[in-house]
Amino acid sequence: YGLAIMAFRNSQRFPGFAAASHNGLAISYAQLGREDLAERYFRQAIAEAPEDPRYQGNLARFETATAGSARRIALAW
């Protein structure tokens, strides 16, 4: 996940990729158990691309999974 985080951080600098990059960061951090960072990046992806249902769906699945204390969840890249 470390390499994925590094790649997503680099790609977030490009406006056309920012929302997808933040979604990728959120997924990576969720898999690492960093719920605080995962939630922040899911919300940032939604703010940047509110019309994309993947990001809202990912946040909803993440919130459901963390409420039930599940560690690994299936999210849409």
C-alpha cells in the first residue's frame, strides 16, 4: 500500500486526476486501518467530483464497515 499511496499522492497534483487520486488514497488508507485518513480522502474525492457515484458509494461502504469494525472492505477503484 505504501507504493500506491506514493503514486496517488503524486497524481493528485493534476486537476483531472485529483478526485480519483483522493479516492485511491482513501482506499489505501482504509486497507491499512487508518480510518481517519480514509474518511478525509473519501470526503475530499466527493467534494471534487460529487457527480461520481463511486466515491459516495465507497464512503457509505467504508462507514458501514468501520461501524461493524471490519478491517478489509471491498471498494471501487
